[in-house]
Amino acid sequence: MAKKENRFIKVYSQGGGFTGPGFYVLVDKQTGVNYVYASGGYGGGITPLLNRDGTPVVTPVPNQYEE
């Protein structure tokens, strides 16, 4: 069976622990769109990271990550 590649890369993390809150920035390897994932206790949520003008933050995707 072929290994399935992960679509997201974790590029930043802050906090997080056993049950403490944590914040992570994930980059979609296909689109370059950045997402913020926040977790704490038994819950969590994800949302696109936005610029001041409301457009999504997009990181150029290196060729090594493109499919």
C-alpha cells in the first residue's frame, strides 16, 4: 500500500500541553492558504488566517510540496 502524503504542514506552534490551550499555523500544501488551529481541553477550531484587507494569507508553496 502506498504511503499517503499529508496535505498540511505545521509551520508555527504556541502553547499547547496536555490540556492547555495551543495555537498552530497550518499551510495547505496544494493552495498555500494558511489556517489557524486553536485547541484547548476537549475542543478546538480552525479558520483561515486573514490579512488586514480580509484576504487569506497565502504562502508560496515550494515545488517539493506540490503534488
